[in-house]
Amino acid sequence: MAKNLQGLRFWLAEALEFTLGSPTLHRQMPPPIGPQPYKDKPKRSH
């Protein structure tokens, strides 16, 4: 029974991390807004 509860606890923690995002991974920074610099070099099509 204790093993099943540990598995459920791990599953719930994983589900919450997937839903809310990992705070340590993204540092809760908002996405960049506005025009972004163009990084790719243009290539000739012919």
C-alpha cells in the first residue's frame, strides 16, 4: 500500500510539473515581446 502511495505521489508531482512548468528550468521569465533580430543569413533560391 505504501509503495502505491509513493507511486501516486510521484505521478502527481510529475503531472503538476508538466502542467505548470518547471520553475528551476525556465526561471519564470516572460517570453520576449516585440520584433526579434533576424539571425539567419539569406540564401539564394537559384
